[in-house]
Amino acid sequence: MARAPRRARGRGASVPRLEAWQISGRLERAAQVLDEAAAGTRDLIILADIQRLRAHVTTGQAPAGGAQRTPDVASVIRGSSTGNADEAFAAAMLAGATRGDLQLAVEYERRAVERIRALGETAGPLAEVRLGTALVLAGQTAAGLPLLVRCRELLADPDPLHHAAELSESASALLAVEAYALAERVLERVVGACRAAGAIGPLGQALGAQAELDARTGRWELATAMGFESVHLARDASQDALLSCNLARLARLEAAQGHQDACRAHAQEASDLATGRRPPNAKPPTES
């Protein structure tokens, strides 16, 4: 059962938290709630927090959306807690990675870790895993891998749903450096937690990475099943950014197995979504 939406820390009842809507895959509802909250306040700190949360939602809805709503990190930091500032950097990093600007993602995560250290605090595994993920995906493996493997520490969390997005993204980076055993541990933990909680939102991302892992390790039937499920989940949740990524993964699977027509259809839809050529919620190609 998805958790009820919490209110923003330190804001009373002003800004509803959106984790429950993300977990349930209801991004449109999350956007509506945040827009209503923005219309009801003039508090600059609350508005900055809303901007940060709204960036998460828009990034999930469409690849181009993250670029349009990359949060003004400086406005979130002023007068905010360390936690909110760190989350603002995380939202900006996610937007950069989603739009394909990996150097921007690296920059924001470096700034997050630097800010934590400047305050005399130790960067925890979550911040370093995000930075390591961005570095590895940007091709800076030597610098990123020692940070990325700290994802092992996150696996001990009794509720991995708190870090489902970061863990799934770290699994993608682990696949890039062929660290398959650790990627499997990460995805087993995340997929299991998502299924147990009925958390549809983060499950689609984890299954996309799982499909790629299964393909790379020769489990073709399982990879195909995971690939189709990841596409269906992202489509049902209107997560167009994730849908584009999962369709591309599925197209690669189909190409490797000689399914030319399905591969072309899914690759075309992935490209259309990524470039904004297909209107949101347009009828997709038939899936076989």
C-alpha cells in the first residue's frame, strides 16, 4: 500500500509531499497537488521547495520537461535545511541526466557533496552514490566507481523505497562497467521491495534495468518479459521519460533477437518521445 502524501518538513501543511504519488505512478496527480500548493502561498521558501518537487514530477513525465524545470538550486538553498538543499541538487541532477546532459548532472552532484562538506558534515552514501552514478554514466569511471559501489550500504536500509530511484539508476551505471553481480543484488532488493509494496512508479525504472541485466547475462526470455513489463508500467503511469528509456532498451533486445518490425516500432516511439515529436498520451504502436 502506498504511503499517504506527507507534508513538507518544516512547512506545516503548506506543501504536500509527493512521494506517495510517485510510488503509485500518479505523476499527473502529483503535479496537480503541487500546482495547487504553489497557488496558495507567497512564501519564497515554500515556493522554492515546490519548484524542486515539481522538477521531479516533470522530469518523469517527459524528457524535455526536466530541462524546462531544472530547479533554481540557489533559491532552494537560501534559508532551507541541508536536506532540502541536497534534494534540490538531486532533482537538478536527475533533470540533467534525463535530458542527456550528463556533465550537468555531474556538476550538480559535485556541488551537493561540496556543500555538505563545507558545512562540516560527512557526505553520506546516498550523495556519493548519486555522484558516482553521474560520473560513471559520463564516462569518468575511475573517479566514479569508488563512490558508486557505496550503493551496497543503501541495501541495508529496511525500506529501500526511500532510495529506489537512486538504486535503480546506480544499477544502470553498474551495468555500464559490467559489475553484474552487484547490479543483480541492487535490483533484486529494489524490485522485491517495489512488488511487495505495490509501488508501480519506481518498479518500471527497476525493471528496465533488470531487462538489460538479464540480456547481458544471456537470460533472453526473462529479459524480454521484464522489458515488456517495464514498458507497460511506464506507459500506464504516463512516465514518458522512463517510457522512452525502456522502449529503447526493449528495441535493443528485439534487435538482438531478430525481431525487426517490433524493434523499428519501439525504437521510433522511443525517439519520438525523447524529442517531443509524439504528443503525450498519443496511441502507441502495437506491442507484440
